[in-house]
Amino acid sequence: MKQRTIATTALAAALATGACYDGVRGFADGTGGSGGGESNGDTDGVLACEQGSPGPRALRLLTRREYAATVADLLGIEPPPIDSIPVEPLVDGYDNDAQSSVVTARHIDEYMQLATMVATQAVEQAAPALVGCMPADPECPRLFVESLGYRALRRPLTGEEVELYTALFDPQATDGDFYEGVRLVVRSLLMAPQFLYRSELGEPTEGGLFRLTPYEVASALSYGFWGTMPDNALLDAAAAGELDDPDGIEAHARRLLDHPRGRAQTGEFFTQWLGTGALLQVNKDAQVYPGFTAEIREAMAAEQQAFIDHVLFDGTATLEELLVADYAFVDDTLADFYGLPRPGSDVPVRVEVGSDRGGLLMLGSVLASHAHPNESSPVKRGAFVRERLLCQPLPPPPPSVDATPPEIDPNATTRERFGQHSSDPVCAGCHVLIDPLGFGFESYDGVGAFRSTENGLPIDASGEVVGIEAGAATMAFDGPRELAQILAEATVTGDCVVHHYVRFTTGREVTAEDACTIETLAEQLAANGGDLREMFIDRVRLDAFVMRQE
């Protein structure tokens, strides 16, 4: 067992030291992608702005979602449990931030335990299909290593890697049991830094720019559109040179986006952008909201996914429809909660609604996620619109300011209690940008149920949009539907969606280097009538998608 121990220890050590990447060709152990291509930019390495602006890129540790999906697709088994893997830190609401997702000793322990468990499971459940050759064939170990390693590391293995993994079939390590060798190879591959990290570092071109290898492009497409490893069609395309030009990349991007997995990954983007990921666990006071059950939470999550699916894949795919749609997707459970007629379905179906439902702003998931445990929150909801829909970040309150919500008063409305922000000079500077937006949601309580009164007093859901764009006049509105119309007509809203999509797909904070990318995509989005599906495709056609800065 000595050889297996050495190999596993070396891989774990590389993982613990940040994957030991040399920044250009691959991991410091000499591995790396193959292929490449010529830059579509100028000969001096500077790209035209209409081709986007290549920003920095880094090794990206697979998120827990990506890890589970990749293991399942690689081995043909059910996704492994991921609760033991440390939760990724949320940065700007996103769970895939490359700089913040660092490997700790606990990560290594959990990856090792999962790799051991999964390798055993794969051999027990799917060994013949997984191996793909006859164990009696002397070449079978090498063929198996080359085949599985190709898919696991998302690129061809080097000769050194083939030798490393094939050596795990040594009878001294396996006691002559072929499938024990299979198990050791699977376990070692699942612990490989090159498996656990996504590489998007590329190969050097002129002017200090780097171009992703075809296999890195395949991974960028697959994890961007599916949240998992490339399928065989993508790997074959990389090998055949089909991903060396924008047309080939676009063809596969459309294929991936139109797949059910493309719908699911699109929904994940919206969940993280809208900040509704914690809906199923968000703390709510059961005494204040006894009707907000686990069943209601799940129905709201299903409503959001069904609505976004419909607009993006069966509707106009426009931001305008997402914001001002006059319909909702509910099942009988959620219809009862919302006070709508039952559609006679236990899955979300489209129902026409009045002015109280419809569109992103009136999704129960959005309203419940951006509220306090025991009441609504004009501040949380106003900040949501300002930061997530307008991309206008707000500074934190000064240290000397007490940010505790006003004490609940049974004789006053939430609007009356929070009105002090606008009258307090210390708070007014920021809250004039937040509260007038948040007050427009007061027709919905802290779990998204509609209300016309609060504590026996009539609800005032009028609001104002202050400073939506430079030089723009203050615009009054009444309720989320009128606010949604204002947002749908504002250029800055489309720009903000692009900003967040670039943030989601790059796995890092947007920087000044991304200015051309965002500007180009925003212009194309406007030219295409706000079609978000086309914006997703336009993104991969840019030179910036396949390039990075030094």
C-alpha cells in the first residue's frame, strides 16, 4: 500500500498549498492543458473595446454544487452528499468567488473522506460501464486511466500523469484485485487539484495576454451554462478545434443553454442575483407568521424557477417581461397563501393575476427574503432595488449610528416607524435613496403576503425613485408594479443585469478592466430589445471570454 499512500499524500499536499499553480502552463507538477489558438485581438495584444475587455482570471475551486454535479456526471452515480464540505463565503451574494474560496485543512479531510466513499460506491454500482475495457487485457489499466482521467481533469493527461495513475494498479497496492486498482484511481483523481479546481489561465499570446486552451474554453462553457463538467460533445469539440472561433463556441453555448441543465443554471444565476438562495432556511417568527410553513417556502422557490423558466425559454426572454409580467406561476398551496383562485395543480402553473402579483418584484421569494423575521423592511427592500437592480452600492452606516430597526409599535404602521430615517439628518443622506423605494413594498408583509392594512391602519405603498440615473428627475410610483415599469424603462437596469451576469460567470468582483465587456454587452442587450438569452450568448462570442490579462 506504500505507492498508493505516496500518490494520495502528494495530491493532498498540492491541494493544501493552493494547488501549486505556476500561473501559465499548468500545475507546478508539470501538468497543463493543450491546444490554444490565435488572438482575435490586435497584434500588440490590445483588444478592441467592442470585443470586450479581458480581465484577470484565477484558478477556481469548484463550488459544492459544482463538485456534486461533476462527481455524479463523471462516475454515473447519484450526487454525493456535500453538507460536510465547508460552505462557500458569499461575496456580493455569489458563492463562486475565486479569491475567497480557499482550501482549508477541513476541506482536505472532507474531500478525502468523500473521495474514499464515492470511489467505493462507483466500483460497487457502475464498475463495468466506468472501466470500459476487459480487466484481463494488460492494456486495460492504462486505457481506463486515460479515459477517466481525460474526463476528470477535463483535458488529456500528460504521459507523467498516465504513469502516476496507472501505477495504482500495482499488485502490491491492490493484492491483485483489478477493481481495487479502479477504486484507487477514482479516489486519487477525485483528490487531484486539477479536478477540484477549474483552470482558466490559458497560454501566452502577444502583448502580455493569455488565451484559454480549447479544453479550458470547454470547461468555461460547461460550468457557466450547466454548472458541471464538460460532456463528451464539448470535449470532442475541444479536441477537433471547434472551440477555436466564436461561431463554434456559440453553437455549443446555444446547445447547452437550451438543455434542461441550462435552465437550471440560469435559475441559479437569478437566485444568487436576487438574493433568494436562503429562502428555505431564512429565519421567520413562527408566532408572527404561523402560515409560513416549509411547504410555502418550497412553493415560492418553485414559483420563482417556473416563472424565470417561462420568461427566458418560452416567453420573450426580456428584462421587461421579467419585471412587468401580469401573470404568476402558482400551485394550489401558494394560491391559497396569496389569496388567488386555486389552479387545481400541485405544481406551479401560469395564472393571470391582477395588480398585486406578477413580475420579479412581487415574487414571494423576493419579498420574504428581503424582510425582517417578524416584519417587513423598507430598508432591506429598498437596498435590494438600489444595489441588485440598479447597481448603486450603498455605504455601510457610520459606526456611531444605531442600525437597530425601530421598536414595533402596535399603534403604528411600519412606514410611520421607519419614517424617522428621512427626518434624521445623520441617516437621511443614505436613506433618502433607500426608504422611498422600500415603502413601495409595504402592501406585502414580511413573508410576502398581501395586506391592505397593518395594525388596523391603511397601508400607504407610495414611493419615489430618487437619482435612478445622472440628472434624472425624482419619479413617484404607487406599489411594486409601477416601480417595475420605471425600472423596465431605465437603461441602468439593463446595465446592472449585465454587470451581475459578468460577476456570476467570472467568479470574481467586477473591476475596471471589465468596463468594455459590460458596455458592449449592455449595448447589444439594448439593440436586441432586452433579450437576456441573446446576452448570455453574446458574452461567449467576445474575445474577452477566451482571453485574460497577465
